[in-house]
Amino acid sequence: MKRQPLTDCVSLTATTDTQLTLIFFANNKSHKFDELTNDDNVNVSFYDEKTTNWASFAGVARITQDKEVIRKHWNPTCVTSFTLLQPHPYFVVLMSVYDSIKAYFGDLKDGVHHGDENDPRVSVIEVVPKEIRYWLATEGSMRQALSTAVDAALGKTSVPGELRTITEPEVSTIF
């Protein structure tokens, strides 16, 4: 039986030096970890509604509880972006918020689970891309709307941007 794509909101924490590996903090008691144990292939998508630019990272998720990795990326209060793992080729969501990582874990008041970087529930999910597809708009959103309407009326194909792909061999040369 083919696995259905799973959707989950996660908060992007950081990227690596190459800007390609995506870093997420997650609660290792959540269902995400069961899902990733069964299938570590993931897709993470970003969308900018102002420009209509988007990026889709197809890759493999690695899970770690390495305290050095956690400390390296931990920032108790930061600006993050919620991303939606893409369940369908036409739907992606991006919302920017001011966020506290600690709030995702909570303090269980048991002396161990404080919701900080030392909390045993804190894990890092690294998404290492195999392929990256992205769309770069060549026109502003108002011009895109007008061009699309005119092209539709004239029976033409609207091309308001460029779809680009960074293939697996190209990604591997960056690492």
C-alpha cells in the first residue's frame, strides 16, 4: 500500500552554512518521530505571498538528540516561520510569527522537562535535500494578475516566472 503524504506544521529554526540543510526543533514524543521512523523522505515548502516565489525541498530527514547540535541552534526567542509539508502540488502555506521555542515544549514542573535546550524531549530534525525546486517570479503580483488575465483572454500561456530545479547531483556538489 502506498503511503499517503503526511502534513504537519513545523517551525524552521536554522539552516546550515550551505543554506541547504534545514534545521527544525521538535518534541520527540510527537507523532512526527513515528512517521519519520517509518519513512524519512520529506518535502518542505516555503511560499512568499508578496512575490509568489516558492521553494520546495525534497529530501531525507535525520533525527538527532546530540546536545551540541541542539545548543548550536538553540535560540529561546526568535523569529521563525511555520512551514507546511506539502500535501498537494497546489497548496503551500507560510506564516511568519514571533515565537518562543520553549512554548512548544512547555514546563512539566517535574524538575526535568523545562522546555529548554536540556529537556530530553528536544530533538533536532535536519532535512538534507536531494532536490530543490523553486519558482522565481519575473513580474510583480499585480502585473502577474494582469498578464495572466490578458493571456487567458487571448488564449496564450501565461509565464510570469521561472521554474528552476537543483538536481541531486548538483546538490551533492554543494555539500
